[in-house]
Amino acid sequence: MSANKEMHFSSSRTSLRFGSLLFLMTVMLMVAMCDASSGEVIELDLSCSCLHGRFHSNTFQNIPFLSSLDLSYNDLYGQIPSSIGKLSNLTSVNLSCNHLFGQITSSIGTLSNLTSLRLSSNRFSGQIPSSIGNLTYLTSLSLFNNQFSGQIPSSITKLSRLEYLNLGYNNFDGEIPSSLGSLKHWRYAFWGEAVLMAPFAVLGFLMKPLQLKVGGNEIAVSIETYKSSYKNAVSKSCTQFGKDMIVLCKEKVFVVNVLGYVSYNFVIGAYSYWGPKAGYNIYKMKNADIICGIIGTLSGGLILDRVTATIPNAFKLLSGATFLGAIFCFTAFTLKSLYGFIALFALGELLVFATQAPVNYVCLHCVEPSLRPLSMAISTVAIHIFGDVPSSPLVGIVQDHINSWRKTALILTSVLFLAAAIWFIGIFINSVDRFNGEESESEKQRRQEQSIVTP
Ligand SMILES: *[C@@H]1O[C@H](CO)[C@@H](O)[C@H](O)[C@H]1NC(C)=O
Ligand SMILES: *[C@@H]1O[C@H](CO)[C@@H](O)[C@H](O)[C@H]1NC(C)=O
Ligand SMILES: *[C@@H]1O[C@H](CO)[C@@H](O)[C@H](O)[C@H]1NC(C)=O
Ligand SMILES: *[C@@H]1O[C@H](CO)[C@@H](O)[C@H](O)[C@H]1NC(C)=O
């Protein structure tokens, strides 16, 4: 069994400084996970185990299936043998806080599955091998506090998944590769997005009084109003805006539609932000494609054209498609096989994206023509402010806590069921299609008020 192997590894390759008691403690401390079927050591955690000794050239030959190696906080010295390059399944290496020295072997570049490499607080020297650029799955690289020198290889900019990079306390010279600056943690991306969104949110509110004036004489009316008294006009449009908002908020169809859309966009925003990363993490895939989205959007419009386009029908389509889509996406994330996932998720996305056309249909048809710009503006602002803007960081926080992309994706996907449920309610609300509607009473009243104001 592998236990023999581990003991063999620790006793013969490293000499223990403090006698048999410490040795026993070491064995107790060491946590090695074995692959149940093959009995091979796949994870070796001997951190903080008072190991004293050096690697031999054949140290890594007995553990070819190793995927995680943690020997941090020990008293190891000497060089890392180039045979480490044979551990092709390695995903995580932590050798920090030892007394290792010498150059980093360029065979490290063959460990292409590596996601984390920590060599900090040793005495490594020489250049970082440019083969480090082969480790394209690397998310964390720490070479802090060593004696590395020379130039930082430009190949380091190929490490596009890097989230953590620490090269401090070394003797590098030359320039820092310019595209290194483009590596940003997702939190910065979020703040950037929030700041970028702010003007649109403000615009969404300010645009409204201007957009409302559709016909020619109405523009004249507004210009007159602005001329006669700017203050009056501002307060007028503010109260008008307030009134319009109240009308909108009382329109149950509109509110239900926007609420559903917000939860929908919450999921879609986080999918598009985290999708590639989660997809890579769960299924080791390279890229998620957007083609399904485009086809789905088109098909949604086509379906809506076929069924009689009424608001309840649009809601039926919205809740039906979202519900089915959510089931497909949810099931997709529970699957182990990549191809099963792609097939189901593509179907799910297709259904989910089919909602774009009906959601806009409801938004435009549930209000009077004059309120249409406002209803579109409010719904657009709402789905961003309450939907995709907070969802990406929230999902990031959830993932930080439960540390499993699969579970995070499942939790996120279940929000789609909420969207489907909200839209389902919409089917039963009494709705009036006001798209081509004559002016209602309130609209007439407003016009009269306006003509009174105009001198
Ligand atoms: C890597 O692990 C897989 C199973 O996860 C195994 O089939 C494969 O043989 C391993 N490769 C090496 C070189 O150990
Ligand atoms: C990466 O790991 C997978 C198994 O998880 C294995 O099949 C593959 O050979 C590894 N890649 C390399 C370059 O060794
Ligand atoms: C070693 O690094 C891994 C990540 O590469 C980390 O999870 C682990 O906690 C580290 N070990 C110690 C003792 O800090
Ligand atoms: C880097 O990867 C390329 C192709 O994947 C391979 O030909 C090359 O030998 C690798 N370099 C090192 C140093 O592993």
C-alpha cells in the first residue's frame, strides 16, 4: 500500500533531526490522500513537519501520480531535481519556507497542469526559466524572498489566468514586461464596472424628460417652458417624472416583468463573467461559446411571432422557456462529462436567451406610448443595478466561501427558477396592451395641463 511508499519517501530521502519521537509525530502529521482504485499517492502534505534533508535526483520517481505536493515550512536544502518535470499530473506545488537553492529547472515548464507554484522564502538564484510561460493554468505564483536575478522572462505574460503574483524581495533587473499590468483581480474589474455604470444610471434618469417629447409641437412646448422659467420647468419635469414613476410602479405587469428580468440578468451577468473560469475549473474546458445565445435570441423572436403576441402569452413563453432552460442548465452543472455538459448547457442557454424578445415586448406593450422610453430606461437601469452588477462580485464571494465552482454554479442557476416563478405570476395578472392605445384619461389630462402652462 501507499503508506509504505510515503514512509519510504520521508525516511530514506530526508534524515530526521530529532529522533524517533519526532519521526512518529511526523508520520502522524502527514496527510496523504491515496487514489482509492490505484493505491497511488496523489496528495502529499508534509508541511511544518520538521523535515531536514535534501532531494535526490530520483526523489520523485516513486510518486508519478502526485497531483499536490506541500513541503512548506521544513528544513529542506539543495536543489529541486529536474525529475520533478515527470510529475505531469501535478497541479499544486508548495515548497516555500525551506532552504532550497540553485536554479529553477526549466523542466518545470512541462508541468502544464500546474495551477499553484509557491517557492517563496528559499535561496533560489539565477533566472526564472522562460519555460514558465508554458504553465498557462497557473493562477498563483509566489517567488517572494529569494535571490532570483536577471530579467523577468517576457513569457510570464502568457500566464493569463494569474490572480496572485509575488516576485518581491529578489534581485531582478531590467524592465517588468509591460502587459503584466493588465493582470487584475476580479474585484478591481467589479469596481471598474460599477464606476463605468454610474453615468448610465444617472443618464437613465436625466434623459427621461427630454425623450418624452415625441411629437413636433411637444418639443415646442418644452422649449417654451424652458424659456419662460427654467426653474419652473425643472420642477415641472421632476413632478412629472415622479408621477410617471408612480404610474409605472402601479403597473403590476411592468413590475413583475422587471423583477423577473432582474433575477434573470443576475444569473446571465454572472454566467458571462464567471462562465469561462467556472467551465475551466469544473470541466477543464477552454472557452464558452456565444453562438447559442445568438441563435436562441433569434428563435425567441420567431416563437413569439408564431404564438399570438399578447402579454399573457409573452409571460407564458418567458416563464416556460426560463423554467426549462433552468432545468437544463442546472442538470448540466451536475454532470461529470464535459460533452454532456456542453450539450445540456447549450440547450439551456438557447431556451434562456429566447426570453430577450418577449421581455422587451412586455416592457413596451404594458405602458402607454408616452411612458415607453421611461419604462425601457427604468427596466434597463434596474436589470444592471440589481442584476449583473452585484451578481458577479456576490458569486465571487460565494465561491470564495464554499470553494467549489460546481456548487456555486448550481446556486447561481437556481436563481433562474426564481425568475421563471416571477414571470409565471405575470400570466395571471390582468394586463392591458397599450402599445397602439389611444390616449388614456391620465394622458389627456397631462396634455391639458401642459397647454395651460404654455403661454
Ligand atoms: C494522471 O492522472 C490520470 C487520472 O487522473 C491518470 O489516468 C494518468 O495516468 C496520470 N498520469 C500520470 C503521468 O501519472
Ligand atoms: C494533465 O492532467 C490530466 C489528467 O487530469 C492528464 O490526462 C494530462 O496528461 C495532464 N497533462 C499533462 C501535460 O501531463
Ligand atoms: C501551500 O500552498 C497551497 C497552495 O498552493 C496552500 O493551499 C497551502 O495552504 C500552503 N501550505 C501552507 C502550509 O501554507
Ligand atoms: C513548452 O510547450 C511547448 C508546446 O506545448 C513544448 O514544445 C515545449 O517543449 C515546452 N517547453 C518546456 C520547457 O517545457
